[in-house]
Amino acid sequence: MANYRASRRDTCRICGSSDLVRYLSLGDQPPSNSFIAEADIKDEQAFPLDVYLCTSCGLSQLLDIVSSEDIFDDYAYLSSTSRALCDHYQEMIDNILDLFKPAPGSLVVDIGCNDGITLNCYPAETYKTLGVEPSSAGQYARDRGFEVIDRFFNEPCGRDIAKTHGKAKIVTATNVFAHVDDIIGFAAGVRELLDDDGVFVIEFPYLVDMIEALYFDTIYHEHLSYLSLAPLDRLFSDIGLRAFRVEKTDVGASGPALQLFVCKAGAAYQDHANILEMRDAETSWGIKRIETYERFADRVGDTGEALVAMIRDIRQNGGKVAAYGAPAKGNTLLNFIQADTSLIDVVAENNDLKIGKVTPGTHIPIVSDEAFIAGGYSHALLLAWNYLDFFLQKSAFIRRGGKFIVPVPKPDIRP
């Protein structure tokens, strides 16, 4: 298993301010994708999972940083194992192509391409596709025939790609922008790579949704920043970019997300009405007021207690409880409620890289979907709650009469 290095910063990663206030502590937790063999439990590491607000620019962020090189060295997350996510990214790329109509032969780049899930959504042989992926998942994209650069993306990387491949008409970064400590360098790399009329599309969980709907399980060490428009406007203004359009989506890699469309500061794209409205709404909501976040922290504690009480009641009344899906955010939840096999017997998963291992921190065995079905469970804590509708329609567990425990925003049993 990896030996994780960690560091701590004392200034905001966007504006450099030291006006930082902690508003939520989820305890010491292992990196959320560090699924381990039972033999490695004795060597497991944990790090503070605490969220701070920069009252200057409004960025919510982790200050305790687990080395990205260590997290992504042997990475168990493969995007394409989720059919729902494949469908979502196909819809996203179709929409981008419809809106901006890049000419055939244009360069399109996906930063953090993982196993090639987004690159695979472009029409075959119409565009020059390129992935950037520093993790072990990049080999899966290469095996699918895509060119992939094995580097962490930053300003020198963006400049190098522009020199060797030309400027990009479309650059996408889904569920990756929030992972970067040097977010200024990342954005500067996009500026270097983007053509004058090019468009950068970022998808990320929206801070306001996280607070309002209590998606606290989307907080984990990979996610260093919890993003909203106010701090991103500051970031882009500082380096010569501009956000001009925003769209909400119910499906993302970690749950409901925003898709933010960004161009060079001087590009001809007009600011869309929806982004102007969202900026005003964030100010009214209290994006820089610590009281907004302290109320959230109180609700997180209440929800954790209610969820544990619900599971114990089910078990005491003869139910058998497992968990369904092993996403990274599920481990934040399991560790926060201090789950173990007295609450959750096993976790069902279809990713072969995780099956046979145990969950980080809580050490619950991960089994195949087939073994889970054979176990005769009455209830399953749906850790991948963002795919609830998909699983209600498609899962064999539901067809056989099982019930999902949906943990957030308030513990509920479906159907």
C-alpha cells in the first residue's frame, strides 16, 4: 500500500488570504480511494478532514493536503464502470459540440481523462483527441486507443501541449479541478492551451448544493476545494480567463454538479443570463458568511446520528444490512458514522480493483454484486446515492424486493 505524504497550508489557494475559519471537522480519515487488503490494515494512515472558509474570496477548502502523487499512483477509480456516468458524459459532449461546433480536425483535450470515458464520447475520427492523466487509470485510456500524456496538468504542461499539438478548441475537466492544490497553475495552463475562441468546460460539485442538500460525503482528501462562482471569478480574473455560462446537472461523478463554461478574458462570448443570476444569488445566500456554514455543520452531526439509529433499528428487527456501491464519498460517510461490520456486513461493488479488499478506515469487506445478491440482504445503504433513480430502475437487488437506505439529506428508505 502507498505511504502517503502530507502537508499543510496556511493561506487560501486562490486569493492567498490567511483569513481562514474552520467550520466542519469529519475527523481523521484515510484517503477515500485507498482501498486496502486486510493484511495492510496495520499500516493504514489517516489525516485530518477539516473544511475551512476563506472569508476574503469565499473559497471552502481543505488545508491538510495528502500528496496527489501518492493518491493517484495506484488509483482504483475507473469512471467507465458506471453506466450512468457514461451516459451523462455522452450527453455533456453532445451538448458542447452542439453549442460551439468546433471544426472537424480541431484539438479536444480532456484533463484528468481517467480511463477515457469522456474522450470516448466524441465522434470517432472527427477530432484530434488528447487526454492528460497522471494516475494509473490512464493506461486504460491508452488501451482504448487514445493518446494520453502522463503528467499533472499545470502551466508548463499546458504550454508544452500547445507547442506539440496546437491550441485546443475544447478543453474539459470533470471532477478534477477541485482536486488541485495549485489551482492557479492549473488555470494558467488552460489559458496557455486554449485557442482564442476555445472553451474550457469544468464540471464540479457545487458548494451551495453541498450545503443545502447536506452532501457532506463529497468532502474527502482528493477534493481540496469546494467550488462556487465567487472564488472562481476571482481566480479567472487574476489570470486572464472569464466564466460566461453555467448549467446545472443532476448527475456528476460525485452527485449533482455545475458545468461552468470558461473562455479567454477577451473572447467574444457574452455572459449568459444564468451566470449573472447565480452570482447575485450567491451573494444573497451568504457565500462569505461563516454563519451559513456553521448551520451546515450542525445538520451534518444530526444526520449522522439519525442514520446510525435507523440502521441499528433495522438490524434489531431482523433485517440484514449491507452497503451498495463503493465510491470515494461513501468512505467519508462510513468513517464519519464510525461504521464497522456491526452496522454494515459487506459493500457490494462491480469494480474488480476494489472487490476482495476492505473499505479504508472502516474495514468492511467489498464483495461482487453477485455475492451481495446471494447474501439475501433486506436493506442496502446506498453509498452511490447520486444514482438512486438509475438503481431503482436497473438493480437486481430492487427487483428482488430489497430496499435502499438513502443517507442524505435526511436518512430515508426507498422504494
